[in-house]
Amino acid sequence: MLLKLRFLRREIVCQQAVELVTDYLDGALSRADRRRFEAHLAGCPNCTEYLAQMRATIELTGGITADDLTQHMQDEFIELYRQWRADPDGR
């Protein structure tokens, strides 16, 4: 989170806003950081739409449990997670 907050010391750009959406939705940003994030949203219809899409995704998938997934789907998620852990930069 320290790296994320570094972005918020000045006006943020879309990529940084996207990285902060989860913390924003979780209420994990400080008041000042939240204001900066919301200032970006006020001037950026694309990030505002992205936030709306994330909220809709959370609402639609919030009730999914491991039991709702087929074994194949679970295996795919596990493999994706392992790949992500092996390369935290997402490359």
C-alpha cells in the first residue's frame, strides 16, 4: 500500500486509479487519499465507468463460493494464481 500511496501525493493518472480501486472500495484509503482518488474520478469518465463495472462485478459475483465452480474452473484459477505469484509484476 505504501507504493500506492506514493502515487496519491500528486494528481493521479488512470493507471494509478485502477490500481487503487480495490482499496477505495474496501475503505482502506485515508481521507486525503480518498479525496484525491475521487477528484480523479470527477474528471475521468473512463475511470468512473471502470469503478461502476467493478462494483457490478462484486455485486454479481459476491455470492460465488468454491462449491459453485467446477473442478476444471478451480484448477484454472489455481494455475492463474500460481502464475501471478511467480511474476508479481504481471508480465
